[in-house]
Amino acid sequence: MSSVSQRSSLGILQQAARTLAVWSGLTADASLDVPDNEAMQRAKNLLCWPGELGKIGALRSIFDFVSLENCQDKVYYWESIAIESGEDDYPKIPYPQLTKPTDFSQLKAKIRTDLETFSESDWENASLLSLVVEKFGSYISWGDEKIAFVDLVRSTAAVSAALASDPNSNDLTLVGGDLSGIQDFIYTIPSGGALKSLRARSFFLELVTEEIVQQLLQALDLPRTNIIYAGGGNLYILAPSGEETQAKVNEVRSQFNVWFADKFQARLFLALDGKTLSLEDLTSDSFSANWSDLTGKQLAKQKSRKFSEQIVSLLDPYESDDPYQPYGSEEDEVEEGSEEYKTYRTLYQLGRQLFGVRVIMRSTEASTSGKKSILTFDLPDGKVSYYISKHWQTQIRGSDTVFLVNDWTVRHYKHHHSRYPTLMLLGKYGKRGAWEMGFMSSREMAAKAQGIDRLGYLRMDVDNLGKIFASGLQNEFKKENSQALPKIAGLSRSMSYFFKVYLNSLAKDRASNFLETSVTQEHEYLSDRDRDNLLFIYAGGDDLFVSGSWDDVVEFSFDVYQSFRNYTGYNQDITLSAGVSIASAKFPLYQCAYESGEAEKAAKNNKRDSLGLFGEVLKWSEWLGEHQEDAIVGVIPLVEQLQNQQLSVKVSRNFVRNLLLTAKLQERMIEERDRRLRDLEKSANSAKTDPTIERLEREKDDIRYHLHLPKIAYTIARLPQAIRQSDTFTPIRQSLLSYKNAPYFKAIATWIELLTRSSHNDNPS
């Protein structure tokens, strides 16, 4: 590491790691004192670099300060922990707490254990120091209790590196990138080997994003500390100001779009641009405005100008029996033997190799000891090859970058035969299959489902994420010296941790990760069984796409929602919307992805914070329900209660049928009522005070209340006497007779039917 920018970044990392060492109780080594250069000093002054060890303390949750329409009324702190994982485990999910931590002894002991054996060369290893700062500094503050130690250090290192070539500059450049066409590229695939192909394409796009970052860092001569965010096709990098930076950004954008046009018929497009910022912008509310202007205007303008001609050809999928073919219009069918065909064939084969990947290596050398690469990017400026391994010690001679996937073990970053490794976070959970090596197959997951053997597909993302980053912290940024850069970095990192790190933990070990917290809050646990028959197709900075046994996928969606709400301190402005589709293992996967996407859109259109499932769209609170004084209200509580009755298949089928008939009759009458109301409101002769309109507006609840009573009473009367007279059925009877549950009959009935229905005997006697 010899360039001035890299040396400046390393100097900041060295000072930060040394601060952690001294704070933990290790004796300071005078030889490790790192003097500031001019760029380092300016960066430290700008971002209020603390000078006292006593300023290390508890960390507030950055989510407390997000405000769009509501205000957080509680104060949450993170437990002061190190991020740790075992050989085959993921870090345990931390949840914020209402009490402020005061005991840091355990964290200090872990810091001492890892840093007391550092050699002189270890202190020159930027990747190792960066890992140390992130592992031990993600849940403590240094100075401002709203800013994590790691976010202050990395932001300072980024500014220092960006100023290194011109320490007197008052401007920097925020580089932003957005990869378009991801949805079509991932989801438009044939059914043959679909899940593995889908996982491979998602992994491929992660590497594409990483390669764009690598090319930018190399062109701009910047260290990895200057990456503000990278993942899911989006990236932000802090760079020096000036025409030279913009020219290099343009060159990188051009070479990738030439490659996309050649290899993927312009299915993918990179929007990439820079926005000039003053140093003061990094500490004020103008930072978020510039961020929004870069993403909402500059990148959007590039996408609308460059991608509009290609998007039409990607909309109409066709079915192919060839697993190497992408979907597209028939005119877009890839010619066998072409370069694009070879790329898709490589991705199909890659899907079989991804299970248990722990190391990813990048090389620009033509020969790498004969090892076969998994992917090769034949870019206009040269060929780049990627290799994978399931063993962390694997080396590839000639590799210039080594990534350790989800590996938080410090000693793994100390010694490597080629290059010092870098941490890569990846949402990659998948269960090993019993019938073949690698991930569980779709048929195997369907066969493990409770009730009917079907697959579920979950698509979920954070509501209003763009607004959250553009204006969610606006009130905080209006304060003097608001430290906008490290706070935005902290918000981005915290979101990424949940989707790229902690969702792995939730899927693999639910018992240890689901809502273990001191925060008092009602939670709906559904069942306490594992629900790990899942495959993460994609889990990125703010969204996910998961497949698996239908019942595991459905229950996992509620686990994710409740964990996320707890993780974000129940901030009313930070919610999720999701959609779930259910289909047989033979059903075309692109159609399943489309249907879950449509269900997610419907959830967004339901004023967000909703789930589309079983053809119904309800708020999460309606699905999760509650226990009121006179009844159980909501979908899940009633499903659980009915399951506990252990109804026979025949009784269950009749009960479900009557519930569905009641729901359908209600829907028809309410639709008729809505039609009449619309007609009256459109009439020029009808005023809002028209008594007919007022009556129709009240009629919706009346329909549910008066209509469902005789139907449900009849349904209950048809149940066996032993069930009707049991003590456990009494609260169920009251709940079913409550008009408050009338809107949920269809969802309840469908859920019970799928749980009790046999795929091998759909018409049991």
C-alpha cells in the first residue's frame, strides 16, 4: 500500500485500532504512534475525531432518529458486543434495548485476546485493521453516542483518502451507481434447474457490483474505506473532486455498458455518475439533498435515456426447455454457441457449486496455476476471473483480491499466501439437499412442507427506503455539525447487516435469534418449530427473495417482519411490505416470481406495512392479530387455535368450505355495495349528505355482522359435538362469531386447507 490515498486511510485505521487496544487495557506501543499528514488532520477536524479514550461508550440506535411522518418516542441503545460467528454459524442478531449499557468488560476482553498477538506486519494490514474496527466497533460509540465507532473511523478514512492528493481542496465527489435490469435478468429463466440458476444469477450480480467497485477504486487509486455502500446493484464511493475523477467514472461506465451490450443484449445497464460536494456538505443537511439529487436526478436521467430502448424486449417471457437460455421475447432467443449462450450456461453450472462457499478470489492474470474460474468478465480493458472455495485457507496464486464470506474471525485475515483478505457480507442461507450435493432442490423442499407439498416464494423490501435516506434524518442533519456522512453510513450499514448478515442467522437458528430482547413488546410466535427448509435467492441491502417449503416461507415472512420491527426499535416510519406466492415445484419459476412480486405491489398499494398472501392483502397487524377481552382477532391466532383442535381431514375440509362460502358471499355483497356507492357519488344530483350514501357507507360492517352470524353458527353446528363442547373451543366460538374476524375468513380458511390437505389425496372421504 504505497499511494498517498491508501497511506492516509491506513493511518486512520491504525490510530483507531490502537485506540481500541489501549481502551481494552493493552499497553500502548510508542512505535505504533502514527503521525497525521495534512489530509488526515483535515478529515479528523471535519468529522470531530475524539481525542479521549473515555469518549468510547454506549451507542444509540440510528433508527431512533429516522422521521418521515412520525417521531420515535423511546430511546434505544445497542448492547456493546463484538460481531462473532463460528465455523458454520452466523452472528447472533442483536436487538436494541431500553437500558444504556455501562459494562464493557466482555468486549474489552475480546479485543485484548485478538490484538495482543498483533505483529508489526499486522499493523500494516489495512484489511485486517478494517475487520477489527468493524468487528469490535459496530456497537459502541466514540464521541457522539449517535455515531458508531466504525462509521466515524471509516468516514474519516474515506475523507482523508479523498483529500490525500490535494489536501487543500474544499470539494469532494460522491460517485453513485445503479445497475438496471436486475429484475428481468434474475427472474426470467426457464424451469429446468431454476432455483440453482436463480441463485447463481443473484450471486453473479453481487460479483458484477463488486467488479464495478474494484474498477472504480483502481481507476481512482482509492482504498476500500471509500466505499460508502455497495450491494444489490447500487454503490456509493467518496472520491476526489475534479474533471479527472469524472472522466474516470465515465470510462468505467462506458466499458461496463459495452460489455453488457455485447454479452447480455443490453439486458443490464450501468448508470454511474459523480456529484460534487463541499466538505461542509458532509456535516450538514445538504448531504442528503445532494445524495437525493445524485440518485433521483442524475442516475435516473441516465437510465431513462439509455435503457428505455431495451426494456420493451424484456417484458414478455417465453418458456424454454433449455436451462441455458434466458427468457425474453422470441426474437431475443440466444443463439447456441454464442458468447451470451456460454455465459448463461456458465451461470447454470455455477448454481451447483455455490453451497458452502467461504472464499472468493479475483485475478487479472491470464494463468492461475491451472485452477478453473467460475466466472470471467471479458471487459474491454482486460479479462477478470473469479474463483471460489469452501475452505478459508485456499489460495490462488496471482489473485489480487481475496474475499472471506461472512467470516468474522480475526486470525483468518492475518496470513494469506496471495493477498490480505477482505470481509464480504452475503445473504446466502440454503439447506443442504439429501438427494444431491449442494442446495436442497425445489422438489425436496416441497416434499418437506406440512400439508400440501408446495413451494412458497417470498419477496419483501423496506417501505420508502429512498425517502428514509433522502429525508429520514433531515431533522438530525439540521443541527449544527450534524455529522451527516457517518450517520448515513451507519444507517446504510445497519440495514445491510439485517438483510446480509442477520437473516442468515434467523433462518439457520431461529431459536437463538427470534426476538431475544429486553424490550417489552407483544410478539406472535406462530409455532416454535424450525423453519429452515429455505433457499435465499437474494438478500441485499434492503430486500430479499426467498423460496422454500410453502409453510416455512409463510411463517418465515412473519419472523422477518417481527425481527425487523424489533431491530429498528418499532419506528413507525420503518416498515416492510411483502408478497408470497405458492405453487407446485413444476410451476415455471418466472411466473412464481412475478406473482409474488404482484402480491408485494398490492401490499405497497395497501398503504404499505402489509403482506399479500393467499390472495388477500392485509396489514401485518391484521395477520398477527391480538387477544382482546371478548375474542381473538386476527388471522394467525385463529389459525393456531383451530390447529390445536386437531380436526380430522374430513371435518376440516367441511369447515373450510363453509368459511370460504361465507367469505365469498360477503365479498359479492360488499362489491355490490361499493358499486352502488360509486354510482351515487358520481351522480351530479347526489350530494355527500345524501342519506342513501350515508347508509351505504355504514353498510359494509353491517353486511359482515348480520350476514356472517347465521353462516358461522351453521358452520359451528356442523362440527362434532365433542369439539363444540370442549373448553378449548369456547374462545374459538366467540372469535368466529365476532364480526371483527369476518374480513379474515378467506385467509384463515385457505391457510387451514393447505395445512390439512394431502397432495396425494385431494378428495379425502
